Amino acid sequence: MTFGGLIVLAFNAILIQNVILNQFLGTCPFLGVSGKRQSAVGMGFAVIVVITLSSLVSWGLYYAILKPLGMTYMSTLVYILVIAALVQIIEMFLKKVIPSLYRALGIYLPLITTNCAVLGTAKTVIARKFNFLETLVYSFSIAVGFLFVIYIFSTLRSKIARGDIPKAFQGIPIALITAGILAMIFAKFGQLII
Amino acid sequence: MKDNSKLLNFTKGLWKENPILVTMLGLCPTLAITYKVENALGMGLAVLFVLVMSNLIISLIRHIVPDEIRIPIFIVVIATFVSIVEMVMEAFVPDLFERMSLFISLIVVNCIILGRAEAFASKHNWLDSILDALGMALGFTLVLIVISLIREVLGTGSITIWGNLAINFNKNNSPFFSNFFVSPPAAFIILGLILAGSKAINAAKAAREVKSK
């Protein structure tokens, strides 16, 4: 793929096929931690590290081990173990080497194991038959898209929380409807390229 | 009294502790695949199988699993059953599987299943665990069907289930049916409205109970 193609791929992954608003992956942490801006940003950066690394590792394992041995049916099991192990390793590494970053990301790291955006991206990369460079660009951009949307959304929610909302809509329902309107805006980015 | 509590294990998943409406778990597949009723049925069946089997196995092994590594073990049990579902669906309903293969494999990280394993199956016997799993999975499936009915009827003006059962509501091309409803933004908005509705019903119920006392 040419350099231009990679840029289009990145742009697509961040804005048009946004991981939350278009692919519906990672909705749980999106609704769960977007209440506070600080925790949203912490979660976003932790997700960037984990999605990029786990996609690259599972890409490598798929083409180096699973495919030559004809064990592709094991992929789901292998990926989830890769992700769980990777999260654990990153956690130990940060604790030892960059304690300040560990304290900032600390509580969000274990939560990422069950973030379906991570497993989803690892699966997408294989399903779309990306090469190594495309995998790197795609998974990094997907994670940047996650950070971008969760940050925008956390600022929106802090405004909403101060508004006068009917009782039944308070909390998650109004958050979902806001996300729907945000998704409509992001859907319009699709017309920029084609 | 004893029978009553068994029944309660089953029925609490349908409304009182419904995984989508009350605990708000497993929202990713709820949003992603509900643009078609047959997707909702397929997803519901897949979750039913994985949840019942993993709850059964986990409640049987709950005494031999060391506490510190229980989460990885639960995930491996769940991932095994998800792989079985993947293989069965790929063999018997290939076009349905092609449409939702990503979300079938994502059942592994679906919070409903790990949540029930951790909160219920690791503390109760196998019969209670199966009843709990059946109730939770049926509650999940019912909400999926309601959302997908709304989306498919309003979005396409018709319902098609495996090509056999097809009902067309939109005979004279009315502008009332818009494909906005099958697009991603509508998923968020409809789920938001349904959650608000269930909260309002529960609030009204609670108010009535207070009054009658």
C-alpha cells in the first residue's frame, strides 16, 4: 500500500469507521468512564497502548503459528490469552519503569482486557488481510479514534449533567441519545472521501 | 418456599435484573447487530448456549479453582464454548455467521457472561446456575428482539426471517419508513429511549407500591 493509501486508512479508522460510533466496539468503557474527563483521557491512552501492541502480537501469532499449522479455529482463544497476558505485562512494566504513568493509568489497565474494542480490532486486522505496516497504522488509528470520541463525549456529559433532565432519562439513557447524535455527525465524515 | 426461590432464579433475568435494561451489560452486541430480527435471534441463541454451558461448568468446578486465578480460568471456559458456537454457526448458518462473525467471537468478552460467572455461578450449585443463565439469556434475547423489531420494521418496512417468513408493511412506499433506523446512530437513540422507558415503568411501579402501603 502506498503512503497515501495508509493516510486514507488512518483517516478512515479515526473518523469514519470510528470504533465506538460506527463499529459499536468498546461501548461499555465508553459509557462507564466517560463521566469524568480525567478518567476518560486515562482510559483512552491506556487503550492506545494495548490495542496497538495486542493487534501486532496477534497478527504475528496468526501468520507465524496459527495459519501454517492450520489451527485458525483457535484464534479467539489465542487472542484473548494474548490480550490478558499483554495487559498484565504492561502493568508490571509500567509499575517498575514509569511509576507515575502506572499511577495515572493503573485502574484502567485491567479493565481493558474485557474491552471488546481490543479483541475486535485484532480480529478485524486478520479478517481484512492487512500486512504488518497496515496493521500498525490501522490499530493505532482505531485507538486514537477511541480516545478522540471518549474525550469529546466526556466533555459533553459534564455539560449534560448540569442540565435539567427528566428523571427517567438521567444517566445512561441521555448518554446513549447524545452518542446517537454524535454518531450522526461522524457519519457525515464518510461523505468527505467518497 | 424452596421451589419459589428456584423460580425466582429464573424469572429475575427477564425483568427485575435484566442484563440490558437494569445492569446495562453487553451493550456492544445490542447496538451492533439489532438492525435485523434474524441477527437478534441468532445472537440470542448463541449467548443462551454459551451462558448456560459456562455457568454449568463454572459452578461445577467452583470448589477446585483457586481464587487468585479464577478470572483467567473463567475466560478460558467461556472462550472454549464461544469457539464451539463459531464452528457450529459457520457450518450450519454460513450467511448469518458471515454477517456477525465478529460479534459472535466477541461473546468472549461480553460482560454478561463473565459477570454471571463471577457474581452467580461461582457461588451457587449447578441447577441454580443453569436457571440463572436461562433467565438472563432469555431476558437478553427478548430485549434484542424488541429493538430489532423496531429497527427492521421502521428501517426497511418489512421483516424477513431466514427467507421463509416475510411480512411487508410498506406496500405504498410511504416516507414513514426510513433507512435511518437501520443506521448506527439510530441504534444508540432507540436503545436510549427503551432504557428511559423501562426506568420510567420501574419508577411508576415503585411509586404505586409506596402509595398502597
